[in-house]
Amino acid sequence: MILHPIHPRNSRFHLRSLSSLGSDRLALILGRRLDDGYHYFRKVTPAGLTEIETIVVGPGGTWTIQRAGLHGRFRKRNGHWYRWSQSTSTWIPWDAQSVNEARLAGHRLELYLERATQPCDVEAVLVPEPGMEVGWERDQAPGIHVEANLEHLAARIVRDEVLTPAQVDRIVALLDPRQPLPRLATSSPQG
């Protein structure tokens, strides 16, 4: 897997962003399972949109990944989210901000890719930290994947091939402006 560290625009050389990739558990685990056909981006703001925490692009498609560091049990039922309260032993309403952020990150990237006339199917993923359980009633799917096991997530990403190498190259060039754009075929033999 190819890592694309995005450096802040106000700094030519930023050591903190380089060192943070080495301690990124998600990048380390996905990097063991995904070959160099896959590209890993952190903290991307395509076209000035709201920052997307992680994007993975490769033959298996385009994926946005949002981590959630909450503890406890969370469940969607009757169209609403609830969290389990230890003190009252009941489900109480919960503002599902981390779930919404994961879903909206995927949606924003879909819109951006669609405007750029690229394949715009994006799989949004929420990765709960240990100690967080997210569930829902059978008919209440949240519109995202929730995957705590990163090995399973890597297997899901590589399961199907949905993008060609040329499509991957164009999406990577959109997400990392430092990448050269792929050459297009000329319309005449003389170029």
C-alpha cells in the first residue's frame, strides 16, 4: 500500500505528519494486506471541503474511514440512535455524531468524484475503538460499514475489483495534487 502524507500548505517540510504515519495502527494493518495497487490518504480536504480522516483507493474501490473513540454500547432502533446508560440500566437518546461524520465523509467524497466525472461509488466505514459496540435493528442499517476488526476490513476492501488501474490513477491524482496527471491518448498520430 502506498502512503500519501498530505503536508500542510503553510509548511514546506513538516516532520510531525511523517512521524504520525508510523504510529498509525490502521495504516500498519491495512499495509500488510493491501498491495501497492492501493493508496492510503490521511486528513484529505478535497477541493477545500471538510477534512476526511482517511481515504483508501485501489482496485477494490474508494473507501472513507472514520475512527470513533467512544466507549459503551450504541444502538439504532425506530429510526433513532441510543446509548446504554449504566447508571439507569436503560437506553437513552444519543447524538450519533461519529456515525454521521463517517456517513457524510463518504457522501462528500462521492459528490467530489462525481463532479470530477470519476467513478463515484464510495464505501464509508466507521472503525470503533475497543470498548465501543455499535449495533442496529435488522431494518435500521446506518448506511455505512461498521468494522472493528481491521483484518476483516482489509479483506472486505480487496474482495471485489471495481476500479481499473487508470481509474485509480485519476482518483489518486485528484486527491493528491502533487501526483502527475495520467497522460491521455492523442487524437491524431502526430500528437
